[in-house]
Amino acid sequence: MPSIIVDQFGNGFKTKRDEVQAELRSLRREIIKAKYDAAQTVEGNERHWSQADQLDPHSANSLPIRRKLRSRSRYETIENNPYLKGTILTVVGDTVKTGPTLKITDRRIPKETRRNIERRFQHWSKAVKLRQKIWRLRLAKIVDGEGFAFAFQDPGLKDRVKLNFFCVEADRVSSDGIFPPEKNAQRVNEIDGCRFDEYDRPLQYHLLNLHPGASFLYNFFARQLGGEWVDAKFVLHWFRQDRGWLRGIPEITPSLPLCALLRRYTLAVVRAAEVAADFSAIIETEGPPSMTPWTDGTGNQLTDDPFDVFPIEYGMITSMPWGYKLKQLESRQPGTMYDKFVDMLLREIIRPLLVPFNIGAGSSSDSNMASAVVDVHNYKSGVADERTTGEEQVLDPALDLWWDEAKLVPGYLEDDLSPGRSFLRENPSLLEEVPDHYWRWPRVGLDHTDPKKVADAIISKRKDGQLTDRDIQEEYHNRDVDDWREEVAEDIKFREENGLPVGESSPAGSAE
């Protein structure tokens, strides 16, 4: 006979199975029932969460989805929404400004040679209009979600390094419509126009010969656009990777529905104001519609037309029939509610760009100096982050290609003062890698509206040793400290030769 087992609740069981079931019931009693409200689908929120899915990044951002988002983003930001257009131009302008400046810091290279390399790169940057290309890439990153620039050899370039880049819209980087489909000989992963390895590192990009929107053949025939696969090394791809996708989406995607709402509300307000302006007055009556109170000059009754109009003479009193009232419309549109609604909607629209309201609206009239500076602080941080991303995805890859080309040009990178001396032969590692460097950008915004207070703060930090001449010149004024020192020395020499006071500025015209 099996022994009777008694659990902690005093229940007796004769089998092992009964014992296990009792233990499971005991454990279920101890489980704490907890849940997330956001994970519940109940009556009232099922429509709100109906579009939520579990797609992977590439499926969520498929080619049809990205095409539609790009076209709608361009419709709003480039063509129809003045708020977004101005805001985006401000963001792009503040990010790029006069363009980045290369600063070589590699101690393996002599100082004069470092300055020579910087001058060579600056000359090449101006020749290829690098600042304009960075501007276009940053704009495309916001509007299209990604910007592309492809390297090519430009024999007509007025520089000894013939490397150049041309920018293309994201629509041209695609493998859709290629007939017959090209075989993937490398057997690697591939999405629309991008081949990548198992670590999601891009290997090749497919560049179409034509823009899909440039030829009607794309829509009506076999869409034989043609193109070629380009090694990722020769492609600058600037985009924001919120998830694991390898093709970007417009940065203002969450704001696009709100843009339509803003336009609808504005048009509705204008329409209401126009309707109110079209009618000088409305005649009201409490009489039944069958009455005909209108008579002609002889007393004969006329038919009442409820939609008829007649002029009211200026400066005259109009006598109305019995039961009729002449009422003037009260035009209340647009009012204060319109301004408040537009302001709140605009704040929500420009939020994905990390732009404060005073920049998006183009006015700080409703803010004091302190709040305006604090609001712009996050915006400056966003610009700094974008510049860092631009260095990683655009400037450093472009410098890599330029360095590969420049080191092959005889004497191009050498110091003019030391002919015959080659730092490349002395440091063979520089043949395989770009020298240590960083990028210097112009400052964004104002620290204070009073320039004297800013200058006094800089002088105070300089005296305390918190700032050096290099910090002041290169961080605040965006110019090379060595060039500044040469200019100061030349100015001192000029003043001494012409008997002018040294160490203080002279009034305008005193040199005459």
C-alpha cells in the first residue's frame, strides 16, 4: 500500500501524480500577477494599436514604404510647408556653416608638413566644393532619410588630386526594376540597392543610370534602367540608423500627418474668414416661410427668395418688413486660438529635428534671454551630434580616399621647406592609414547677446588658465592659432614701423 502524503494544507494523496499536482497548485498561488497597461488590448485602444507590427527593420522600411515617405516628405518640406522649409534650411545651415576644417595632429609628421597637408586638403575641398556637397547630404538626410555621394575621377578638376564626388538622390540607389535580375555572385545579404555581410557592413551599392522618376519607361514598360554595383569604399552614405536598417527614412516621418493637419486648419480658418467677409449682413425672420411681406411700389406682393441679395446704401437706414431683422456677422477669425493652436502644432512638428520653437517660428519675442539660451542648448547639442555623425559617415571616408590619392602624387604631401625628405618613407604605417586628425567646425549660435560680456568671460578664463590661445582662436573664432600668431606679429611690426601704439587699437583713420 502506498503511503498517504499530506501537504502543507492538510490534503492527503495516495499517488506521486497527486503530489506533483498539489505542488503546482501551490506554486500558482505564489505567482504574482503583474502586467503592463501598454501591453493590453482592450475596448477603446484596439484601433490605436492596430498598426503596430513585429516586422524586422528592413521589412518595416521596404522599398514601397520608403518611396511613399520620401515623396510625402519632399511634398511638405521642399514644396509646400514654409515652417518646415525654413526650419530645415536653418538646421542644415547651422550644421555646415562655412564647412569643416581639417586639423592634422599626428606627431609622426613634422609641424610644417602637417600645415602643408592641411593647406593641400583645403585647396582640394574648395576645388570640389566639398562644403556644398556636405550641405546637400545633410538636407537629403532630413528630407529623404539618407544622402549619397559617389566618388569618381575628374580630369578637369583644378587640383593635383583628381578625386571628386557627385551627389545623387536616394531613388537612384536601388536594384529594383533591373531586368533580368543580376546574380549575387558573392552570396551575401542584399536589400534594395545594398549588399552587406553577416555583420551588416555594406559591401556594395547599386547605382541606377537614371532616376526612376526621369523616364516614363520606368512606369509603363520593363523598367530596364540599368546600373552598376559600386564598392562601398567609394560611396558616402549619411543616414540615421534608429534600428538595424541599412537604408534611412525621412527624419520628419512622425511629423508628416501633423503637417496635413496644420494645412487643413489654416485653410479652414481662412475659408471661415472669407465667408464672413463675403456677407455684410443677414436677414433673420421669425415668420413662416409662406409669408410674402415684400411689395413693389404699387403694393403688390412679391415672392420671397431666401437666397436673394440686395444692396444697402451707405449712410442710410434700411427699413425691414414686420418680423425681419437685419443682423451683421461677427467676424472672429482668425483669433487668438488660431495662434495658440498653430504654435503648439508647430512645436510638435519640429520636435524630431531637436529644434526649439523660437528657431522654428523664427522669433524669440515671447521669450526672455535666459529661456532662449536654455532652449537652444539642446539644439546645439543636436548639431554637435550631427557633425560627429557626419565626420564618421562622410568626412573620414572622404579623407581616406583623398589620402590614398594624394600619397601617390609625387611631392604633393611633402613640406616645401624640406625637399627630398619623405615622412612617408620614415613612417611606413602612414601608407596604410590616415594620420591622426580632427575636424574643426564654426560655432553655432550666440553665448549671449552682449558681445562684451562674452569677451570678458573669455579673458577671465584665459587669465585663470582654463583657456589657451588655441582654444580661443580655434574653438571660438574657427581660425588656426598659428595663422593668428603670424597676423599678430605682422600687426605689431607694422605699428612699430609706423609709430603707432602697440597693444591697443587705434581709432579709424589714425594711420593716415
